[in-house]
Amino acid sequence: MDVVRRTFDLDTIALLRRTEAGRQAQAAAGAPLPATPDEAPFSAELSDGCVLVMAVDRLTARDAQLLGPSPPSCASTQLDRLHRQ
């Protein structure tokens, strides 16, 4: 996860899984770690109940356009594949 965080100059990136106690980080890099997807500027549901969350302070207009309300489906598919490995 840290390679992805550094590549895209993110403050935080994490995979959160829903548990009976709330959300639990399955993998994460950076800080502060959002406790829920609502606390992150960007989030995307993945196929197995995990949510990818990303946070960055230095977001350009182009970055925001690329991320949009959710990542493109090809990115989501790749993230699903990586998460299952």
C-alpha cells in the first residue's frame, strides 16, 4: 500500500472491511487513517465488502476529475484483483 500511496502522493490509503465492531483496516499506509469511508475524501466499494479509502491534502482539479465520485471501473477491478491476492 505504501508504494501506491507514494506513487500518487496520497496522505493515506487503506482497505477497510466491515466487521461486527465497525470497520477494520485490512491494509493501510499513511496517516491519519479514516475510521469509516465517510471520513475519507474518496472511497470506492470493492467486490468483497471492502472499501478503498484515500486522503490527500494536495488535490489538484485534474486529480479530482480523475477520481470523480468513484474510481474508474478498470481501476476498481484491478484493486479487487490485488486485494484478493
